[in-house]
Amino acid sequence: MAIAKNPIRNTSEATEQQAAAFIAKAGKVEPDKDKEANRKPTMIRIPPALLARIDQGAKRLGISRSAFIVQSAAEKLERMEG
């Protein structure tokens, strides 16, 4: 196992200020409890092959299975109403 030197870090005042400004912009993120409170659990039956496709799509988008189904239903309803 080789021992490597620590990399030279840019610790200038400007860099520190940029980091502080970035952190300050982020602010605190509060979970939206109202959204969760307004959701109703639902049980649906989905064929295994379709469920596998839903899981693949959700994974590709980086969201949960539930979020994928909700978004898909919302998009379908928007198209039907439009």
C-alpha cells in the first residue's frame, strides 16, 4: 500500500467565501408534512410483468415505485382532460 501526500488545497479567502455563500443559499429544507398527510394509502393489483416495468422506470428516474405510479396517473389524467 502506497502512502500518498495530501493534495494541495486551495484555501484562499475567496474560496472560503464562495463556500459560505453556497451553503447560505441552500437554507433549511423542511419536510412537507401537508403533502404526506393528504395522501391516502391504496392497494392495487398489478400484473408481475407490468410491475417489473414500473420498477425499471422508477429506477431509471431515481424515484420510488409509488411516485412513478402517481406521476404516471397524473400525466394520463392531464392528457385526457386536455
